[in-house]
Amino acid sequence: MSGCRRAMPGTPRLFTRLGSVSPVGDGFKAHVQYRDDQHAWVNIRGPQRNTKERADKDLARMREAALKGGDRQEGFELMNAEARILRAEADYEADIQVAMFHRAQSAKAHYEDEDNEYDNCSDYDYDDWLEEEAKKGPDKETPVATPLSQRVPVNSPIEATAALFEFRPGKQTVEDLKYLLDAKADPNSPTPDERIRIFANVMAFANEQQVGPMREALLQAGMHETDADRARWKTRQRCDIFDFERRQVAHCCKTMC
């Protein structure tokens, strides 16, 4: 059957051993070199990474993609395609890192301006301020935190995704999360170094009233929930139930004493 491409013997074994990770500049890069059908050398390179561990993972993904090929040529084509995907993901991750840096700089400038404002108030009469506050009387309502939409302007999906990695589920609200997701923050974005996925962040730090709605908001925004994620969600639900029952028991013991 001349129209069918036959797999070469030993091809899977070839791809599982092919390639290496080499130091490049200040980082590391996955690299595969082979000869094509015309006996010319062909190089497939992954993205530049800060650590060897990240580059090792890139090489593993490239090898795994190649194993799906029906023969040697298709395997290398799939490996090259996976390397392009990895480089695109790395570029996207770099854009997010730049956006996070600019946001941090803007926040720093904002707080410095506030400090200067307080410094310029040194001639304010403190006794007059106390008298004004006494006239107002005690607050009748608990102050409500300013919504994220009024504090953090987001001008692009990249900025929204950068803000998503700075999101603090323990201190911010479901509405704050939805604001970022409505601004096209990507809940499936590659995770920058030393950051955790937004899903893991929510599972770990959101309170029991907000963890469910935050998870639902992420799912509605297109987050890919893995089997491990679903298992983690069930564990979190069991922990919340146990914590509620523990508080109930403690309350009963306290009232009986």
C-alpha cells in the first residue's frame, strides 16, 4: 500500500532519548538536532527559561508530542509544532511579567504620592481635626472596601491577566474577580515563576462563602478544570464542612460551661 506511511521500527525509542537541555546566556533551552531526508541538519529549539527544570519540562513536552506521529517525519513535525507553541506561551508569559512589573511600579508611585500628601499636612492643627471628628459622631456603618474596578484600571487582556496573578482571594471579593475576568483575564494562562495558578490560589485562601462563587466565575470564564482540580474542590468542601462542625461543637461546649 504505497499511499500509507509506515512507522519506522524503533521510532518511539528514538524520540524518548532525543535532545538535551543546554545553558544559553543566563538561562537554559531545550534543543533537538536531527538530519532530515536530504541529510541536512535541522534544529528545534524551545524557549529560553530561567531554570533548567523549566527547560527539562519543555523537552519532555516536545518528546511527548513527537510520539504521536505515525512515522519519523511526522514525529519531528509534531515536535517542531510543540516547540512553536512553547515559544508562544513563553512570549505571552513574558508580556504578563512586564505588565506585572509596570503595575507594581505604578502602585509604588501611587503610595509614594500618598506619603508625600501626608508629609505636606504637617501644619494641620490636630486639635481642630479631633473637634471635627467628635462632631461627626461614631460611624453607623462598617466602611466598605473600594471595589477593584475603581482602584485598578485595566486597559488590556494582558494587564487583566497580570492582575489575576496578583489577586488575593482572602481579601478581595467575587466582584473583584469577575471584574478581571470580564476584562478578558486568562484563567488558563501559563503560570509565571514563583506564582501559583489562580484556581489553587482560590482553593487555598478564599473563605467558605466566596470559594464556590469564585470557582464558578473561573469556570464561566473558560477555566480548564482537571480531574486533580475537581478532587481538590471536593477536598476543600469537606474541609469547610468539618470546620463548620468544629465551630458548632466549640460553641455548644462554651455555652454549656
